[in-house]
Amino acid sequence: MVSSDQRRRQLAREKFERQQQRREEARRRTRRLTAIIASSVAVVAVIGVGAYLSLDGDGDSKDKAKAAASPSESPEETESSAPEPAMSIDKKATYTMSMKTSQGDIGIAMEAAKTPHTVNSFKSLADKGFFDGTKCHRLTTEGIFVLQCGDPEGNGQGGPGYTIPDENLTALGKAGDDGAVTYPAGSVAMANTGQPGSGGSQFFLVYKDTQLPPTYTPFGTMDKEGLKTVKKIAEAGAEGGAPDGAPKKAVTVEKLAVATS
């Protein structure tokens, strides 16, 4: 017999996953539209150049212009991700992620040995200032208890332009009959679309034990002060009193850095 509390958690997990998938679909539509527009602009530009070249009577120039104007890849092909950053971290070293936010500082001990691709990606992006000035765009307060950050667009649809593989998925144990494991309070894990290997730059901070499928890479643990900071943000709730939305206490990541400790 499934209790009402278990059913509520299950519904919250399913909603979380549906929203992740919808955000990814929206990202793909945006990339597809951008690719179509870019392709159209490029073709128009090349045709203009071709018309200009044809005036000089050089048959070879005409042929080159025609070849350049031919489509070389479809919008679907142009939306494929760029490669992830080359591995540059020391997998045996200890790394710490420091987040200076508008609501307080959050320190995160990272697991480089178990999640090298994730830590390497964060360090590469942080070194470029990718996260600086971004907002933590999502707070959930019912069923699952997370603050989600790392989106440069601030709407759940942004990313770094590449994806990284899932890692460390067995760290939290075997899933129960409901298909979930416990992500304990203080955990930091990668957000994704519900599809394997779809993590980018978005991640979530767990401020209360949360049941989720073991498909989100757990790569770090918040320090005590950081967890307190996130709990205070959560206490204020989401905008409009909704159980899932932008945090009422707006959270801006002023500076995010990754360094050996």
C-alpha cells in the first residue's frame, strides 16, 4: 500500500523529470531555430558574393560561389554539442568549488576521483567566468528539495554548448522499489534532461533529504555554512508561494571558482 506521503514524493519526482525534459526540448527548438536562421543568413550572404563574383567573367569564381552556397549540413546536425573541455585536472587532487552569492557563501567539496569529467568541466567554465553573474533560477519546496543553479540564461534552458557523461551514479546505493535513492541534504548533483549523458552546466543543491532516481551525477557536498545559506533561501519559498519556481529571495552567483584545496 502506497502512503499519501510516498505518492506525493513520487509525483514530485515525476514533475521534476518532466520539467527537465521540457527545458531540454525548448533548448533544442531554440538551437534548431538559431541554426535555420544562421544557415539562411549565410546562404543569402554567399549568394550575394556569388552575384558579385559573376560580374568579373571568371567561370571558376562562379563555380566556387555555387559550391559555397550549397547546404552542407541540416539544422539537426548543427545542433549537436561541441566537445567537452580537454581533461586538465589532477584526478588525485582535492578540489573545492566556492560560490559567492547574493545570499551568502557556499563552499562545496568536489569528488574529482569519482567525477573527473564533471569537476574538469566546472573548473574549465569557472576559470572563464561562465557562472559569474548568473542566477539560481529554480527552487523546489515540496516532494523534492533543491535549489538549481548554473544556467547562463536564467530560465532553465541554458548551458555551455556541450554535454558531459554521467558519473558516480552508484554512489548513493541501489534504488528502492520506487526507483529512487536518497540524495542527502548537503549533496550537490548535476541536473539533466532525464536522458543519459545530457548534463551541461546546471546543477542542484539539496537542502533536505530528497528521493530521486539515481540518474543525476552526485559530485560534491556543501559545507555547513553553505547548507545553512541554502536552507534560509528555501525557508523564504518560491515566488508566488508555488512549490516549484524562482526563489523568492533572488540568488545571484556573484563569483564561482574551482581550485585545489
